[in-house]
Amino acid sequence: MQLKQTKTVTDGLQRRIETLQTERTNLKANKTSLGKADFMHCMYPGIFAEYQNNHLQQDIFPSLFETEENCGRCLPGWILLKSSCYYFSPRVSNSKKNWPDSRADCISHGGDLLVINNLEEVYRKYENRPSSSSSSSHGLWWQNGYWIGLTDVGIPGAWVWVNNVTEVETMYWRTGQPDRSGLHSGHCAASYHFPDTLKTWYTGKCHDLQLNWICEKELVS
């Protein structure tokens, strides 16, 4: 009798173990499937190209881009691109700042003004910038650029990024730039989306010129 009861208990435990193993296998399969979907969603930001192709003329990204595209790894309103989060200041009236105030805003959110390391980052920046409405694009081109983290305030002519790296190779200055004495002279660099993406930088007066800005925050592994 006791042997029979023991066998019954053992059989019950075995069935329970088999059930749990099946559930575990199903959970792992679901997790893998979801993981692949999340990976594709986060690593390939084609949603922004679709956003631009649909001509949604908005000055700041809608909540979709704040919550889904950054996969929770960036602050609301920031864009996840590879290993960094980027923020484009909203192109609305009375929101522009000079270079020092723009940098202060980035630092207050744990980042800094954009540092451009290579050509790929230039393309990514312009592919994912917010679309500009017709009302926000009025005025001269140099009033509609974005501050980036590059200055020659320390030594005129020696352009240094905010991460203390001296710019010596990846120069994407617009023709005639950097300007020393003309209309666009200054010691801080900005970027504007010209058709030639290899010539987009121009100078501006750090404390006087009011522009939008781009922040960058590297993700910690």
C-alpha cells in the first residue's frame, strides 16, 4: 500500500516537472521572439524615415518617438541611435538659445552638445532630425541651424570639441568657413542641412546668435 502511494506521488511529481519544463520552453521561445523584435526595433531606426516620408510637418517628435523608438533607454523626447541618445531642441518660436545656454541645457540632462566623430554620424543626424514646418523655416539659413559642441574659444583657429578632442580631420565646414570677420564670424560652430552633407558647419557668435541645438548622451554599457 505504501509503495503504491509512493509511486502515485512520484508520478504526480514527474507530470508536474514535465509541465513546468514545457512552460519554461514556451517562455524561452516567447522571450527570444520578443527579444528579436525589440532588437530590430531599436537597432534599425527606419521609423524616422517613414515619419519624414509621410510629411508629418511637426516641430517636435510625437510621443511615439519618445516612448517606443528609444526603447526606454533614452529620456522622453530623445532619439536612440546606436549607442547614444540624441535630442533636437524643438523648432518653435522663442525656444532658441546662444551656445553657452544650449550647452547648459544638454548638461542639465546628463549629456552635452553633439560631438561628430565620423561621416556616418553626420548622415544619421540629418536623416533623423525633426521636419521643419513652413512657419519655422522663415528667415536666413544661418538663423535656422543647430549648435554643435565645437569651439575655438581657447585658441583661435584650434577647433576643439566639448569632450576636449581637437578637430583635425573630420572638417565639414561650409565653403568660406570658418569665417573670421564676415557676417557669420564667431568662435562657436553650428550645423545647417545643406544639400552637400559634407559642407554643413558654419561659425556663429557664441553669446549673440540664437539657434536650436543638438544634445548627445552616450549610453553606459
